[in-house]
Amino acid sequence: MINLLNAEFYKLRKSKAIYIGILTASILALLLYGSLLLVDKINQGEIGNGTAGVTVSQVGEGVDDGGAPGSMMEEIGIVGVLQQMFGGHFVGIIAAVLVSIFVIREFATGAIKNLVGKGYTRTAIFFAKMVPVVVLMLVFEAVVAIVTICMGLPFMGWEGFLATDWGDVAAYTGFQFLFGVVVAVIYMLVGELTRNLAAGISVSIGVLLFSTTLTAGLDLVFHGMGFQPSKYWVLDLMSSCPTTDFPSEFTLRGVLVSAVWFVAAAALGALHFTKADVK
Amino acid sequence: MDYALRTDGITKIYGKHTVVDHVSMHVKKGDIYGFIGKNGAGKTTFMRIVAGLAVPAAGSMELFGSGDLERQRQRLGTLIEQPGLYGTMTARDNLEVVRRSLGIARKQAVDEMLEFVGLSQAGEKKVKNFSLGMKQRLGIGIALFRSPDFLILDEPINGLDPEGIKEVRDLLSKLNKEKQITILISSHILGELSKIATKYGIIKEGALIEEFAAEELKSRCKRCVKLVVDDAQRAVTILEEKCHILQYDVPKEGVIRVFDGLDHPWVINRELVEGGIQLKESYLAGQDLEGSFMDLLGGAPND
């Protein structure tokens, strides 16, 4: 198992796609701050909305360029930007691509044949792949969080930066790390089941974008019974995670739901890998 | 007898289609076993089962006389279908991944293997820029990395130029002779296979129809008079009684191959016609290897 992990982490280090993905997410964070700055400039009347054909709107409504006193950047704060990054699918979509590439290329290239039947159990091979996937997700989220926080300083200024509630930032980021790891293992399960790069990426992004719509539908179906399925789906927890005043009920539910989905996805993936032929 | 591989009734079914049908193969230690069959005959699937990549629906298997396959498979080196390579990595990195996964401590092993398969100059080149032949050689390098006792190679010379084919053939011969590595190899290039194989197995529609030694193949390829007649049984009686010919065989109904009396074939023809045999064809044939395989496979190879 140690040898397998050694090889997997070597592959991870050598994967250019990983570095490109992390860089892309970092640039997205920068762009997000840029958008907020633009909104603030319009709000403060420094730039007219619609100048050079650029119109900024917020949730379908035009941004007031009449010189509103408030700053959206300050209102949202660093934790709000983190929420946009993690809860708004930016991180999820890039992670879906990265995990799919890392997992499915073994099947796409046939390199998995260099491991299967070489004295290791298939379960060991699967879990040796899962460990770097989890580490990849944590590193990816950590870089995104660090970049987002650091970018806050030039965009918000020293005063705004210091006004941040770092406890909230730490708690929110911690939750996102937890949910992110579970989502990465779900992506890995999708990759193992599809074993096709295009299908794996598509299905993973589909799960990310549309599963919460499905759970919302289920919430309606079970409304009369007082049961809310979305409370037990990790992607719903990811997007609805509070950014302040974290209720203990959410913390407990978050940890339990994450544990259940983590174990379920890992067990299903390992079971399929153990039973299915390698082509 | 010492077998590197012995299977008994190995069967693989995909849906309603039996891809490998009760194959009982015997590969002795030290053999270079040529595994021959048309496309879709079941060669690759059978090799994948032996390598542990696919699970058989029925049958049993022993590697080196042991049923502990997981353990014995550590003694295998495999190259099945295309080599499993990471195109965006260099050749050196590809081998480094294998070195680490196999737990080989010596870092120099990577350079030694690159040298061994003739890729030392291309070690820093990305594999996606390799020619097919270079990829095959790197694939063979990966298969050889843990000094296996038994190599399983599926079409290893596919796509290689004549020089590359010769290199691979020489390499395999060397490994077999110097390191006593047993080799199970499939190929469509029968002429090349015949230069190294010591034993053959013919698979047709999933079933292993025949296993025979290289010497037997040579005897099958002897020069002969090939006769196509309406009644082979009566014709054979005439050959024995009138022409005193005892060296012949009947490879299939209505076809006789006569290995004796080749200097006066008209005598054979005359006696058969006078004996009331309808002689449809009579010609001198020096059956080559491909012809012999085609007889067994029942059609053009690789069709």
C-alpha cells in the first residue's frame, strides 16, 4: 500500500492539469474581487452602469449608480467571497475536472493494467488512489482559500481586512473542506463507474449542478411528511452552509451526513472496482 | 511436468456471447508459446484473465503450479493490448511510477531499463510524442521491470517497422534463452512468431482447438502433392496399395497431402483416375506457415 501511495503521489505531483486547475481557481477569485470592485465603483457613482456597454446587475436587478453610500465589498467581506467560491460551484466544477482527470486517465490510458494483477488487492489499489484524491481536494481548497483571503487585503484595504471575523472564516472554510472531501470521493465514484473522461466530467458536473434541484423537488414531495431530503445531501450542505453563527445542529448534521456519504461513496467505488473487469 | 501456466476450462461470457470457451492451455516453463487466432477469437480476453484483469465465469487456473494467483501474479510481466502509458509524462517518469508502485528501491533501475529497451536517448521526451514502436518498447520495459518469470505479450510487434520487429524478436529470444523467462505471445505476424515460438496454441471462436510443438508445425509445412478428391477413403487405399505410398495425411474431408513420391506425381494421378476416383485437383504444394495456420483457422488470417 505504501508503494502504491508513493506512486500515486508521484503522479499527482507530475500532473500539469492539477497546477493549471489551481491557477484557474485562483484567477477566478481575483475576477470575483474585480467584479465586486466594479459594483462598488458603480454604486459610488465613479463609473456609470452601462459605460462601454458593460452593465452590471445583481440578481436580475440593475445596480444603482446613483451614488449609494454602502460598499458591497465591505458588506460581503472575505467570508462572502469564500462563499461565492465554494458554494457557488466555482471550486466544485474545477475539482470535478481535476478529480476526473486524475482517476479516469488510469483507465483511459490503460495504465491501470500496470497495477492490477501485480500482487496488490484491488481494494488496496482503489484506496491508494482515493488518498491522493482527498489530499488533492484539500490542497486545492486550501490554495483557493488562501488566495481569496490574501486578495482581500489589496481589494478591501487594511481596515476592511482587519474587520474580518476570522473565526467565521475558519469555521466556514473548515466546513467547506469537510464537504469538499466528500464531494471529491463522490467524483471518484463517478469516475470509477464511468471510466470515460468525457462522461466522468459531465456526470460529475451534472451531479454538482443539478442534484440540489433534485433534492429541492424531493423536499416538495416529502413536504407533507415533514421530511427534508436536502438536509441530508452534502452538496446542499455545501451551498447552504452558514457564514456566521454556526448552529450546533448544522455542525452535527454536517459531520454525520459527510461521514455517511464519504463511507458510502468509497465503499461503492471500491466494490465496483473489485468486481468489474479492467479493459 | 513444470508448467508456468495451466488452465482448465477457462470460460468468459459477455452477455449471451461466450468469448472464451473452456480453454485448457498448457504453457511449460521455458516455452515461448505462440497464441494464434483471428481478431475476436478470444486471445486478448484469455490473456486478460490470466493477468488478473478479468474474472472468468468458469474454470480454474494455476500459475507455476500454484492456485494462489494473487501471489504468483507478482511473477508476471504483461503487455496486453496497447501499453498503459501516461502521454503527458516522459518515458523516465512513466518508468518511475512503475518503479515506485512495485517498491523497487534502486533508482538506477529506471535508467537501466531505458537503456535495455533502447530508449535512453528518449528518456526526457514526453510519451505522447513517441512513435508506436517506441511506445511498444516502453511497454515491454514496464512489463520487464520486476524481472518477471513469465511474460504475457499481446501483439507486441503490432505497428513496428521491420527493424523494430527484429529488435523485439531478438529481445524476446534473449530473455528466453539467457533468463529462462517463459513467454506467452500472441501475434498476427505468423512468420515472425514462427521464428521464436517453441509451442503453439490455436484459438478459434473462443475455443482452444489445438496445441502443438514447433517441430510438429515444421513437419506440417513439408512439400507435398495436394489432392482434392471425391472419396478420400478410397483414394487413400489406392495410394497405399497401388503406389505404395504411406506418408500422407487427410487434413480435411476430400483433401489428401502426399509427402512421398513427389518426383513422379503423374503416377499418383493415373492410379487414382484408373481406380475410379474423381480427381478434382492435383498440384505440388510446399505449404508455408501461414497456409498451415489458415488450414487450422479455416480462412484467411486476421480476416
